[in-house]
Amino acid sequence: MNPRPNPAQHLLFEPRAADLLALLRDLQHIDARAIDAITTELVRARRVDAEVGYDELRRRLAEWLFEHESELRPDQADLLRQEWGRLFH
């Protein structure tokens, strides 16, 4: 007998958190791979069907970007360093 798959899990973002995620994507600081990794981490942290707040998402984005900065193109990394204070402080 095959086990039934788990129902789809959804993350709800506060509007401000969703805006931050979209901004970082639009600025090309994060891509689909980053979004997938961050949302997977949020789901594992049992943030399923609960609203993800701005501060929590901002912290997780900052951690991910810091850990993956070496993978950015030099121009992307320079732009991120210039904008870091406005995005994460």
C-alpha cells in the first residue's frame, strides 16, 4: 500500500514581508533557488499555515544572503553591500 502524500503546505506572509521578498527578487539579490530554500526552512520550522512576519523573514533572508554571498556575481555582491543597511537594519 502506498502512503498518501501530505497535503500541500502553504506559507502566508505579512504584506510587508511579501514586499521585502519581492523587492529582493526584483533586485536580483535572490532567485527561485533562494526562495525555495528559505521557504523550505520556514516550513521545517513549523511555520505552516501561519503568517510569516517581516522580522522573521528579514532575518532568514539576511542569513541566506550572508551564507551565499560568494556565489553572487561581483556586481551583485557590490550592490548588495551598498544596500545592506537599508534592507536589513
